[in-house]
Amino acid sequence: RLAERQLGIPNLELKPWIQWSPPKSEVLRYRMAEYVILHGSETLENKLTRKVECHFKPNDLGLSPEATANLVAICGTRYNKNKQVVKLTSDALETQEENVERIECMVAQLIYYAKATA
């Protein structure tokens, strides 16, 4: 919402995202780790074992330069200027597979907003 206000984006309706396939293989790089908790609660262990990190470069998505700049602006602090990489994480759902799907939906929404404002 903050990016929408800063960029002057009109209110766009969210659409259900059926499927998104990246233009090249391995555009989205995932990092999933299995943790061993020796001390701590079971809820902490469950949260850590379902966490998924995704890293991608906006230039690899096949967007126009203007749409890429909008995507970077929308991502805000999730974009690392030194590495030119966007980092998204998810641990909201029960399994890593569901969190991977959630991140793919987030990337699809980011692409939609970046193209809509370009």
C-alpha cells in the first residue's frame, strides 16, 4: 500500500493467480533448510522447518526497463542494491511446498503491478 501511494498507482483489484511460469529456468532460486532444535518449543521448530527463502534478479524476469524499475520500487527494502537481488520469505503456511506456491503468487502479483504501472 505504501508503494501504491508513493508511485501513484491506482487501486488495482487482486486477481486469483492460477499459475505463473518464469521465462527462463531457475529464475527463482529457493533456499529451504531443515533445522534441528535442541532447545526450545515445538512451535519454533515447526516455524523454522516450513520457512522458505526465494532470491531472484528483477532483470531476469523479462520485463521492460520501466516495469523493472517499478518492481524494484514496489519491493522497497526487500531489494538489495549491491547484489541486485530481491529476497522474499514465507513461513505462513504449514509446509514448504505451500510456502513455495505462496512466494510464486507474490512474484506473479509483483510482476502484475509492475506491468500495470509501466
